Amino acid sequence: MLLETIWFGLWGLLWAVFFMTDGFDFGAGTLMPFVAKTDDEKRMTINALGPLWDGNEVWLLTAGGVTFAAFPLVYATMFSSLYSALMLILFALILRGVSFEFRSQIEGPGWRRLWDTCIFIGSFLPALLFGVAFANIFQGLPLAADNVYKGTLLGLLNPYGLCGGLLFLALFLVHGALWLCIKTEGALQQRAIAAANKLWPVELAIAVIFLVFTKFATNLYDNYFATPAFFLVILLTVAGLVGIKVFLARQAFFKAWFSSALTIVGATFFGIIGLYPNMFPSSINPKYSLTAHNSASSPLTLKIMLTVVIIFVPIVLIYQIWAYNLFKDKVTAEDLTYEESY
């Protein structure tokens, strides 16, 4: 049982790290049509993401791999029940990656507008749909006996699911705006600052609505009332959310971005802690729910995988920290002249 609990926590942590890192990619890509007015500003926006976005998505592959290896029954059910939604996310991610590479291959304005639109779609859809998917998991999916999914794609677009999607979108938009505040200068930076200031109250309002909605739509708060110490996670998340505004007012953009990262990680763990031990709760009958205990791999598999994680995850972290440090400087007009630029 201990191994299963450890892997449940690691599963949640990997999703949190993915949302924290790739979240600013999604946010900046969604904001690009609104804050980047010239072609050079759009290229600066893309180059602010270019060296890092694909590395950030390693965490998505890791989270998916952990689901497959540690909780194979959850993986199988997820890709059968949420197949359409997951395929939409996958196609959007592919479209975004292709857009980054293809946009500057031809100089024509029509060509670039096409790929700019694809970058927007490929950033907006995953940001929204990941929130919709996790909110539906939090409130429970219509799983019947033998893990048969009785719902539809449109059924996922229920009020609580859409509220979760809007929350994720707001979190990522603020996160992306703050990243552009760090990485750009001049008029583009000023628009990013203005966007972050306008979006923060929206993020706050949606977060409050989601917390209240969660009390009536889910059982997430049961674990918190059973173990009040868990409320510290909510307090830390609120502190991160307030910190965004405080540091943004001081133009301490990296601290504001770090506060946003804390908010995203805290928001993810708010759901993960409340969900435990469920991973795919059934809204039809609790006995049909998939949990960390009834869907886990064998103890030997979990032990071997834990050894692999202990060895290799620090290596990935060290590499990613090195990459972030290597590309820590602002993107300038001079950078656009290099052959390696987007």
C-alpha cells in the first residue's frame, strides 16, 4: 500500500511539473495574437519559448509513462473513455510544434498568419482541455462495471468541467504573460505587463468560483476535513496567487512568475490530495472507481520503477535547470538575425 501511495504522489507531482513548465508555453502562445503586433514581436514571442517548449513536454511523456507503467488499468481506461478529448489535445500539441518550425520557412504574410493561427489553436486547446479533463476526473466519470465508460465527449463539457477548463486557461495565460515580461523588452513587454495585470483579477475570480463549485460538485474536500493539515496546500496556493499581484506591482517579474508556478503546482495538488486514493472515480457507483490500490502494477514493478525514477529524474531536472539558465537572457531584435532563431 505504501508503494502505491508513493506512486500516486509521484503521478500527481509529474502532472504538476508539466503544468508549471509547459503552462507558460500555452499561455504565451494563446496571448501572442493580442500582445505581439509586428512580425518581429511575434518572432520574439516564439523565440522566448523556442529553446524550452519541447523540453517542457518531456514531463507530459513522463506523466503518461508513469500512468502506463504504475497504473496500467487507469491508462487503459483513460485512453478508452477520454479518447476523443486526448486525441484533440495530441493533435493540438503536434500542430503547435509544427507551427513553430514551419512559420519562418516562407516569408509571405499569408503563410505566417496561417501558422500564427495554428500556434494560437495549438496553445489554447490543450490549456482548456486539460482543465476540462481533470475537472471531470475530480467530479467522477460515468464508469460502469468492467471499466466501461458510459459518457460522451460533449458530456465532458458540463458546467464543472468547463469551470476547470477556464481555471487552467486563466492560470496559464497569467503564467505566459509573466514569462513574456521576463523574456522581452520594449512595447512587447509593456503589453505583456498590461495583460498580466488585466488577467490576474480574472484568474482570482475563476479560482474562487472553482473552489466553491468544488464543494458542491465533488468529494475532494472530504480528505481535507479528515486531515485539516492538508488545508496548508490551499493556503500556499492562495499565497502564490496573491504573490503574483504583489511582485507584479513591484515589477519583480521572475518572483511573480515563481509565485504563478507555486499557484499552478498548488492548484494541481489541491485536486490530487482530494482525489486520493481514487484516480478515476465512478459517478455511477463508487465500487466501480479505479484507485491507486486496485489499478496499480505489481509491487516488484513499482519497486523497479522507483529505482529508475530516483536515478533518472534528478538527471532530467539538472538538464532542464541548465537549459533554463543557458537561455535566461531576454530575447532581443539582434537574436532574430541568427540562423538558429525561429
